[in-house]
Amino acid sequence: MFRHLTIAALVVIQAIAGRAQTPTDVHGTWTAELHSGKVFLQVRTAPPPDSDRSGNRNGWDGDWSMGQSVPIDELSGLPANNDQFTAASVKFDLRREAGTLAFEGSFRDGRGAGLFTFSPRPAFVGEMRGLGYADDMSVWRRYQLAVHDVGPKYIRDLKTEGYDKLTLDQIQRAKTHGVTIDFIRDLKGQGFKAVTIDALVRTRDHGVTTDFIKALKAEGYTTANLEELVRLRDHGVTQQYIQEMKKAGFTNATVEDLVRARDHGVKPDYVQEIRGLGLSVTTIEQFIRLRDHGVTAAYVKELEAQGFKGVPVDDIVRTKDHGVSAEFVADMKSLGLKDLTLLQIVRLRDHGITPGFVNHARARGYKTTDPDELVRLKNGGLWK
């Protein structure tokens, strides 16, 4: 049924596309889904012909659509607690300071679609001018402000919080990105009192909540600024990750240490595995280096099984970088090349000394087990 509703909505869109909107006429289509006392509402309309003169289209020639989650009690005409609401014909309104969006259409099992029209509220323009906003208040601009619920109340609340010299575009952007007054006050409560509106938008966009801030403060990061908090959030540094790294011994890790460790895949279990091998690795940077070069506990144990125990970390990294596997070491030993150092094995690997080459050399009468002699034979063209 919802598929039929969607098809019907598309038909309506085509019909609307065939009608030229006038500068005083904003209408379009809507879809909605009811869930747990909220409505995910999406509206779609073609901007009127004069919309680019208001500076709001930025060269975009397509339809303008916007989706948001709205508490159902803000939509007059829809039932409060019926996620399976079904009606062949329904009307409901969304009243904002800039005007009212009037919807009509149908619902089945909590999903609906239909048409809407926007009616601007005449007093809105005067109220905005009274607050110092003499911007071009075309019907199209008022429609956008209505959809985003931007009006005198939000502006006054922003001024109360110290944001009294903002452009209307800045205000609209803040509201669109979820910068609520509660969000501002919560940040202030955590000590962030002099935050620019752009920083608030960035903080909100990146999911830095007061709960996240409190969690990091509980772990000792009480002086982290908003940019550092955003960085930690973006890179997946959670309270759990910090706690586990502390258990692994990193009790004084900086924000940068944690971000780098998380980015490079240094997890607490990796730290414990490497430490369990008895390697001399203590700093996060050393663990990052091992992780970046693909040195795993299994690889170190395989080398140990071939007799290489207590090898310096730098030698292990070099061996791994040059593609020396435990299988390659075992192959060389099986050919009689014993008591080799890791650096000698690396040289053999670098010069392409394979079991096949050694057998070829022996078939030609070269019985040497000297790694340097084998390299000279290889470089001298014996394989050709």
C-alpha cells in the first residue's frame, strides 16, 4: 500500500511540475511515517521562479526537499498514539511562527503521502524587522524558515544566551543542524561558555553530546577543548576504549595518543598479546609501528618456533617488511642453510633466493650453503 501511496505522490509531483508556482504560492508533496510519538516528515516542492533572487538556491535547479522528525503533538489532526494509523482522507497542520503548512492525503499502517500548501503568517515579517532582520522575506524564504522552525522565539532565546549579532543565514543554519537552546545551555554547564555559533554547529554535527563530554571528564580529560572532543568522537575514541587502554598500562595517554592508537588499529588486546611475548615495547608509538608493519603475536611466535627468540623489535619489523615468513625460514633450513641471522635471511629473500634456485645451483655443481655465495651466484646470472 505504501508503494501505491509513493506512486501517487510521484504522480502528484509530476502534476505540480506542470504548474508554474507564483512568488506567493508554495506547495508540494509530503510523505510521513509514524513511530513512537514522532513523525518522520519529508516535504518536497519546486522553488518559485524568483527564488534565486533571494539568494537561497545557490544555482541548484532541482526540487527542494527536507526531512525531519517532529513530535506528533506539533501536527494538529494526527492521532497521538497510533503507529498503525490508517485513513483514506486526512488533513493535518504544522503551525510555525513564519506560517502554516496544511497537509492532506492518506495513511495506511502509519505511513502516508499527499499534498501540502504553505500559508505565510502576515505578522511574521514585522516581528522579524522588529528584531533587526530586514532581509528579503519572500514567501519562499518564509516557507524555509517555517520548515526549519526559525522565528522570533528562537532568535530571542539565542540572544539571551549571548548570540545577538548573527545573520539570519547563521541562525537558520544553526537551527537546521540541531543547535537547540538546551544544547547551548548544556555545553555552558560543561564549561564551554564562549563558543562561536559555527563551533556549536560543528560540535553538534559531529555528535559531541554532554554525555560524551562527561564520560571523558570522568576518565581525566577535563581540559580537552571542543576541537579535541570532536577529534576524539570522529576517530571512535570512546570511554570504553580509554578504560581498556588504561588497563593495558596507558594511564596518561594524551588525546593525540588515543586518536593515533585508535586510527592505527592498536587495540587493548593487541597490546596485551605483544606484551605477553616479552618484547621490549612500552610506548603507544612503538605499538603503532608494530601494528602498521603487520607484526602480530602469531608472526613473532612463528619466528620463535624457528629459533629466533628475544629478537629486537626493529629486526622483527624489518623481517616482516621484507616478506620473510616462518615458512621461508624453514625452507632455507631444510636446504642446509642453518645458523643464519635474521638479517642474512632478509638478504636472501631480497635477492630472490628460493628453494628452486638453491636446487638449481646444486644441480649445476654448486654445493655451497654460504648465503653470500648464493647471492653472488644469483646476481651473476646463474639462474638464466
